Amino acid sequence: MTKLDAASATTGVDTAAIGPRRIEVPVAGLSCASCVQAVQRALQAVPGVRKVTVNLVGERALVEYDPAQTTVSALHAAVKAAGYQIGPATARFLVRTITCASCVRKIERALQDTPGVL
């Protein structure tokens, strides 16, 4: 990647990047090794998922997937179908110089287009 092809300064995501992506997903309700296996099997069954590691103690799933074959929404649906929920993950940002509704909409669109944002 050259400096001209760098990741977005606003999202940190290189939308032109080809190949697998990794996402860390908080999974609510994991209580035992069977839960870990159920979530792992559900995620591995999603087309395009290459690798899944589920951490019981951290209640997180690390998923490597091909964005050309699947979406974060499909990963979320697989976890939900297995009987678990994607836990809450929040981020707060201080955004300065918002002057109008158009600015707000532009920021919302950038966040909605960011892989991993549901």
C-alpha cells in the first residue's frame, strides 16, 4: 500500500484492501466449553469465514473472513442462530466543527459504511 492508498483517516479502514479481514466480536452468554464450540461451529459454517477463535473468559470471538463472500451482518446472524447475542460494544468520539445536519449525515454514513459497525 502506498501513501496514496492509505487507510481512511476517519475510519482507519482501507476499503480498497483485498483479502481477508479480522474482526473481534463480543459474544454475550458464553458460560462453558460447549457454548464456545457452538459459537465456533456457527461462525465456521458461514461462507467466507476462514478462521474462528472463541475465548470463553473474554467472551469474544476473533473471526477472519473474506469480505467478498460474507458480511459482518451474516456473522451476527450466525451467532444469533446459535442462541447467543453479539454483546454490546460501544465507542465514543469527540467530533468537532459539526455545523449542520449535512455534517451529521456525512459522519453517520461514514460510520455505517465501516466494516464491523452494526
